[in-house]
Amino acid sequence: MNQGVQGPLTVCLLDYNRPKEAELCLRSVHDNILVSPLQVLFLSNGGDQSAARSFYDQGLIDTLVLN
């Protein structure tokens, strides 16, 4: 069993109007990447950005960039 790896590791995700897919990806990152510390950077590239704000409020991302 993997005990995890020492980080830091930053995961960057780029999104444009795919909230369902983005949420699945974010949850997968948190469930499967065993690195500490882990930082998730989310770049929302326009469109409806309410889901991106919600991901931030839920703690799924550490840094939110709205474009």
C-alpha cells in the first residue's frame, strides 16, 4: 500500500464550463493523490463561474483564478 509521498505538490486544473467533469476531477485528485502538502490551483477560463466559486467554498481547491 502506498504510504504517500512528501511534497509539496501543486495540481493545476483548467476549466471552461464543465462543472460536472471538474468536480469529478477535483474529488479524484483529493481521493487518489497521496502527497502532503498538496495544493490545488483551479483556473476558470470564463463562462459561468459559480461552480468554481462553490468548489473553493467546499475546500476542494486552495487557489481560485477567475478569467
